[in-house]
Amino acid sequence: MPLIFTAPWLLAGLATLPVIWWLLRATPPKPAQEPFPPLAILAKIARHDQEASKSPWWLTALRLLLAALVIFAVAGPVWKPQPVTFTGTQPVVIMIDNGWASAPHWAEFENQAQWLIANAEKNDAPVFLTATAEPQNAASGPFTAAQALERLQALEPRPVPVERLATAERLSTALKNTPEARIFYLNDGLESAQDKQAFAALDKVQAVSVQLIMPESLPLYAIQGVSNQQDALTVSLLRPSDDRKAVRARISAYDNQGRVLAQTQAEFAENADKATAQLIIPVELRNDIAMVRADQMRHAAATWLLDDNNRRRRVGLLDAGNADKAHSLLSPLHYISSAMAPFADLISANDRDLAQSVDSLLEKKPSVIILSDIGRLPEGATTKLLKWVDEGGTLLRFAGPRLAAAQSGDQNNKRDPLLPVQLRSGQRNLGGTLSWSTPQSIAPAPENSPFRNIQLPDDVTVLRQVLAEPSPDLMQKSWLNLADGTPLITGENRGTGRLVLFHIAPDIGWSSLPLSGGFVDLLRRITETSGAQSAAGSTDQTITLPAYRLLDAVGNLAGQPVAARPLVIEKGKTPASSILNPPGLYGTEQAHKALNLMTSDTVLSPLSKPDMTSNVSMVPATRAQTINLQGPLFALAALLLALDGLLMLWIGGTFSGRRLRGFTSKSSGTVKSLLILFVLSAAFVASPFAVQPVQAQETAVKDDSKPDDQAKIDVLDVTHLAYVLTGDKATDDLSRIGLSGLNQFVADKTSLEPGAPIGVDPEKDELAFYPMIYWPVDEKAPFPSEKALQRIDAYMQQGGTVIFDTRDQLSGNTSGLSGSSPATERLREMLDAMNIPPLAPVADNHVLSKTFFLMPDFPGRYRGSPLWAEAPVETTDTAEQSADRPVRNGDGVSPILITANDLAGAWAMDENWQPLYPTVPNDPMQRVYALRGGVNMVMYVLTGNYKADQVHVPALLERLGN
């Protein structure tokens, strides 16, 4: 019955309605209105009978309805009362399923339990309350009604399986000396493996009755597994075996930011308890899937978490910066990318600053980061990478010219903390110092190596390598060696991560390994054993992982884990979720294992009526909460009372035109009070049906421009050369005037018309607008900040060129870099903080000497100091082949040029195009060569090595001659 009364005897008041009707029918007559002449009144006095008039039928009906509403209200009407009720003082035992399957029905369970506790309080009965997904030490009672209600409010559904046997045993112990208990079991309607033993334990209580209160139906389904197959992500679903209807389920895939990556549908056929769905999306998106959910379900079994075992590893790639990345074959990462693309998710950083690039990669949470020929990293980036490695990351480094040069330039011979071993200075190559007479082959991997089962081709050879300094643990750190016993790949564990070094470059200039299938196998093995793989327990030993993020009852991944026991993973065993190990992610942010609720052998079956000696009944849990109608009925009665008052005023003529003209303040207050009562009553009754207005969203165009944007646009209109502001006015003026003179000479000799030179502060100003920056090294100026050097380093790595001019050739610095003048020492300190490639003097056959003018050398105010640039790529050409090649430089432009000849002093001119400073020696042609050399530098940084095609000049002339 959907409506009951808590005080039904008060309904006897309805019998008074006929009396009320009879009383309401009689109303006093309307008073007559006469003027007051006394004699006329007395003359008209005449005695005659008067009859009471009757009220209108509709007013009588209104008042009868008002009386009936009051009677119904005081009788305590309740809508949809609970079906379970009882009397007596026998103990009330409430057992609640609060596992994962109870989450969709938890409101019904709470409502039913509150009703049972209220009934127990009314009958002064003790209450025992327990839940089936609580720890073993949870108290069961007895409780007072207030204590039981407080404990009920503290309970919540948990994303774990129920443990009915342990709960029944706790109740059996608590009720050992409590006979004639009444057990009310609010269960989720699903069968568990321990039900038979659990109900046998409850039967020992010898309860008076056992009522199983369960959901009316089980329209739920769960995700049983997810498989990342070749072309799609396959999702397997399961539902209770008694659900026979055809159902469609919407499946969504989310990334670790909670964004939807893909959606599809799975369809349960009629009478089927299993279904599958496929998410057919590109593998790049599948690798980003962190969670799959059945969207229409609100429980933990509708969520499936993925870890690194479900997707390909994410690998971050970082090189020193290649200005010609459009040609993939020339990229130092080309062979690495090609080898790892089939099994890894490759990510790269687009920032010009190495420190920002490292931050960008770490934000994407890779399992492996590969550094290709990076000699030095900023101190802050090194610290962050070390922390990332300690937390489970794998840092893989490849050697190359920059790494070899960084070791050679380390005057303190300190070990790079991002390398597994200490390296010797320089490199070992075929035909050089510490050389071989023939290319070296690769020896079999030692037993302690992760590569021990990988077979490498016999024809793989190595031409060049960086050597490790001998140490007692070098053999243990050597994962792969050459035939002569020198390390080819070294590695060591650090924290929960690893440092790995390939002692060769990742291209074919140092070895043929990148061309072989063995290169793919080596990288695959490093990737598969990295990050979460090692943390997830695919080892031969038992490991323990702390809780990182856990699921809540409705299947959401919580930000902070609740108290949970660390997950123990033993060899050959698959861990299962439990009260102490809820489903979620275990491990660390970089390396974690997903623990899910369902397994491949899970079966969902409805709970059947148990065989017990006690009286067992099964009743449905109510879906809606009980509603007390007393308040709304009283409000409606007040509304009718206010309406009755207004109608009486209307009948009495209060609202007529004549009466309104003579309206008194007293009658006005009465009307206002009745109107206020009417409005408030109507608002109270109608408040559940109020509709909130929808406001249109206001949009405005946001101006995100910055004050200096126009200045940047102006700089881009024309090519500008730049110079570094040192803080010394004389030095800065000389740089500006010198570059202005060079600009004029460039405009006279070429079609380029550069804009005025611009002074820049490397720490604050954007450097990408300038193809070339002139930096006069001043030992008296403040030492550049770490940020300024990092930004200059990033500028050079991304295609810019910096000319460092120590201007100290007269002090005896005839070799540019090997001198000991204060300016040269300052330059060394600056370069030590940057990732500088190997340097060499510009030779006669360098492309820089032929870019525009044919230059024998590059003088400035002084002559004698060579111009240093990035060393050309070494090849295996014979001496005869090298002699026939007029241009040695390969692709790309040197990011750095170093001289001691004071270029700006030679370029500086006054308004009449007269030199400001004499050359030393005072040779007019020296200034001409200085200006021509400046033109070559400008053309070189703008056009690259297009003049390198002079290698074909002899062949072209020979053809023309024929």
C-alpha cells in the first residue's frame, strides 16, 4: 500500500464534517446602511422578521476541504512506507552488503536500514549492525538506535568483493548469548563463492526470522577484460545469468586526464551473459588510453584500468638540436625512431631550450628517455632526470661527437651523473689513436646482461666508440662488449630506474649496428624491461608495490589512495582485489601496475534462497525514499485559509470602487496580510516544481596581445643582426657601430639590406628573430646567468649562430682557444655550461671560406688568430679522396664561431665611411678582408652550405671541355 497514516485514529475527525457543513451554511445578514437623522429613523422603525442568509455552495465546499486537509495532516500520512516492519523488543540484526555491486542500490539500502533502526528505537530493541566489505576488526554491536544510525551514516559502498563468511562469523560471535534475534540482510542480489558457509554460520545464531532484502532486479554488467590487439582495443563484458533481455552498453575510453578518446557500443544478445566491443582507433590514441568504462553503470566493476602491460611503452626522444630535421635521414634520431616505431609510442620535445625540453618530456610521463649525442645538460635538467630515474625511469644515452667533446673538455675529469660509467677523453676510431687495424665485431652478451638471449648478426661491425675508464665494477656494468673486450653498451641500476649508454652514435657513421635487426631487438629489450614493467612484477622474485591511486565505489579513479595494504606480487601468481587491496594502481607515477576487480573466470549469478533452519523470506528493497506528507498538507490548508479570507472580503464588498475610495489603513493591513499568507503558502506548495531560468552565456572577445608584440613584428619585417649587451657602454657602442658598418658593406655587395643592429639581453630577450649574434667577450663584465647561457645554448641548437670574439690576439692568443688570457678563460667558463660540439679551425676547403668571397683567412683589427667552427663530420675517406674534395663540411651550419681578431673593431666606420680604428698591422687590405669575411659569415648563416656543390666543379669543367 503506497499510503499509510502514523495516527489513523485521528481520521475519526472526518465524521465532524457534516456538522461543520451545517454551521457553515448560516451566515449573518448583510448590515443596512442609512443616514442618521434621528426622527426619521424613529419614524421608520417597524418590527418585522429577518431570516439568516446562506453561504454560497462553493465557499462551503472550500471550507469543508480545508477542514479535511487539517484532519488528514494531523493523522500523519506517509507515502510509500517500508514493506518491512516489526514489533517487540527482540534484537534487530542488520547485515548490509557494501561491496562493488551494492553501489547502484546504496540509497535503497540506506533508506531501508534507517527504517529498521527507527522501528527498533520505537520498540526499544537493541541493534546489531555490520557490513560485508569491512575489515575483520569492525564492531558489530549491540548499539543503541542513535549509535546504529551514526554508524550507518559512516558506511559507504566499497569497490571490492563482499566477504560474507567473515561477516557471518563476526555476527555469530557477537550474538552468541543473544537469542531470538531478527536478522535483516540487505544484499546486492549476487551469489558469492562462500555463500553456503556464510549462511551456515548465520544459522548457528538460531534467529527467529531471516529476511533477505534485495534489489527487485539486477540490470548491471561489468567489464571482464581488455585486450590491446593489433588493430583494435577489445573489451569483454559480463552480466548476471538471469538477465535475458537484449541490452546495448556504451563503452568509452579515457586518457589519464579524463578526456574521452573513443566510444563504441557492445550488445548483449537475448539470453546471452557475455558481450564484446572493439575500439578501432589509431595505435597512437590506444597508447594513451588509461581507463575503459561502461558509462551507464555506476560501480567499480564497470571500470577497467590499463597499465604499461596493456599498451606500448612511451619513449621520449631528445637530441642536441638539428637545424635540418626536415630531412629525416640526416636526423640523429632517424634510426632510433625507425627501430622503435613498431613497438613503442614515440614522443619528442619541440622546445629550443634543453631544460624546457626535458621538462616537456617528463610531463608526458615516458618509461624511457633517449638522449642522442648530448654532451652537457643544464644543472636543473640533470637534477630532474636523476629524480625521474630514481623513481623508475630508464635513461638511454647514445655517444657521438658532442659527448666525446664534453668528456675532453672536462678539466676536473668528473663523472657525468647521467652516465653509468666514467668515460675517457676523446673517442676511439678506426685508423686513429687507440685504433684497430680492422673494424671490430660484437662479442656474445655476458650472463648478467639483459641481452643474453639476443642473437646479433655476425656482420655487424664498429668503426668508432667512446671508451670507459677501467674500474672494479666495469665488467658488471658491461651489458655488451666488442670482440676485444671493450664495452659497447653499459648500464647500471639507480633507485628503481636505470642508466644505459650505447658507446656508439645512433647513426651509421660509427657502426653498422643501426642497420641491423639486432638494433631493434636491443632497443625492444631495454623498453620492455623499463618503467612499470620492472615495477609490475614480471621478474622471478616477489615484489611489493605501494598503493598509488585507487578506484572508488562508482568506478572513479581517486586522486589520493585510502589506507590500503601494499600489493604483494609473487612469482607465477596473479594478485586479486580484496578489502585490503582494492582495485586501482599500485606502484609509482612512472611505474605502476593496474589491479582490476573482475578476472577471466568471474561468473555473475543471482543469489538463491538459502537452506536454513530459521524462517527465511525474501523481500524487495524499496526504490524510493519514504515521504512524509504532513508538511505539504498543512501548507495546502494554509493556502485555502488565505483564499477563504480573500473571498470573504470580496463578498463583503471590500474590493468595490466605492469601498476602495474609502479604504482605511486598518482594512488595508488586513488585505495585505491575507495576500502575503496566500503568496507564501502557494510558494511553499509549488516550490518542488519551480524551474530555474536559463541564462544565456555571455561571450566576449579577449585581447591577449602583449605590449611588446608590435616590436617583435617590426623586427620580423627585415633581417637584423644582433649583439650581446655586456653592460659596458664603450664595448656595446663598438659592437653596434661595427655591425652597422658590416650591414652597409653587405648592402653594397649583395642584394641583402639588413636592418639596424639590435642589442639583446640573452636572459630576457627573444633570440629566435636574429640569424647571427655577435658576442664580444669581456672579462670585466658580470658573468652571464645560468638562464642566459641556457637560452644561448638553445638558440645555437636550433639553428642560430653566435660569434664569440675575445679580441685578445695581441695578448698572445694566436690559437684562439688554447690561450690563457682573461677573456679566453672567461670564454672557457661560459662554454663549459653549454652543449658545444667539437670545434676545429676553419680550413681552406671549409664552406665558410667560399660562401661569397674566397677567403684565405678571417682577420679583424688583428690578424693571426684562426676562426674556430664546428668540426666537420669525420669520414672514412682515404687521404686521396679527401684531397679531391674541395669542401669538407657536411649538412648544417656551425652554431658557434670563435675568434680573437676583434671583428667589430675592423667593421666600425664613421658617417663618412672612414675607419674608426686602425688595423694591426696597418694594412688597408686587412680591413677589406675583414669586411669580406663578415659578408661570408652573414651569407653562411642565412643560406647554409649551398656553396658545397663546388665539389662537382672539376667534373662540370671537364664536361664543358669535352
